[in-house]
Amino acid sequence: MNGPESAHQLQIALDSSSVTTSELNNTIDLLPSSRCGAVLEHQLQQFLQERELLRAQVAEVMECLKKAQLERDAYAQQLKTERARWQQQLLKMAGEVRADPSAPRLRWLTGSSWASVKRE
């Protein structure tokens, strides 16, 4: 599968199948009991088995996708928390530098870039 879009498309295709198992079984019952009917019945059974197998595979892929999304969200939250902690630490250190008159003066640009370091 090529990602969640493919799994979703496959699930839609399986769910929107216009032929139900009972309809297919009713069609088989109407066929003559000749060799042709037996071949068609065999093909129908194969189709039904393959469809169920595909549904199971789609369900498995969807579960894997949900797990991966949860892991991604947890990691993103961890990064946000860590970033906030480092920003707090940086602000604390900047406050300590401002409080020390012998420390170099730091001039900030926008964001977190340094403009220059000057001794006054």
C-alpha cells in the first residue's frame, strides 16, 4: 500500500461493492448445475475469500496508521514541551546576563538569532 490514501481507497472500494454475498449466492442458485455453474461457483468463492482477506488487511493497515499517528502526536508534544523548557532556560540565562554588569551585552534580532555581542 502507498499510505493512508491507498488504504482508504481500498476500504471504500470494498465497502461500496454493489454485490453482496447473499446476492451472489442467489445468482449461483439460478445457474444450471452444469460444469459452467461449478466453475462460476468456485470463482465466486475465491472472490469472496479474497474480499474478506483484503478487508482484514485494510483493517490491519488502518490500525498501523492509527498507531503511527498517535506516536507522531506524542513525539510532537514531547518536542513542544522540550522547546518550551529550553526557551525558559534561555530567558533565565538572559536575565542573569542582564543582571551582571560585567557580562557582555546581547542585542536580539527577531526570533532567536543573535545580532551582535558587544562589551560596553
